Amino acid sequence: MPQITVSDDLYRQLEAESLDTDISETLWKMVGSYRRANNPESDTA
């Protein structure tokens, strides 16, 4: 699995958003949201 390095500030924001779920799940949701917003054709396979 790829490794991602983030700043301490961003990590604290991720922790705050992930209070009810695993941080990995929150990250995948964020990646999917970014991907759909910036490349809508990427999800039409």
C-alpha cells in the first residue's frame, strides 16, 4: 500500500473528521470526492 506523508496540522484535521470511523476510510472518501470533482470521467468505467 502506498505511503502518504502529511503535515501535523493536516493529520489533526483528518483525526477530527475521523472521530466515528477509521482514518483510512476517511482518506478514501476524500480521495473519491476529489477525483469526482476534478475528473468526473474517472468513475464511468
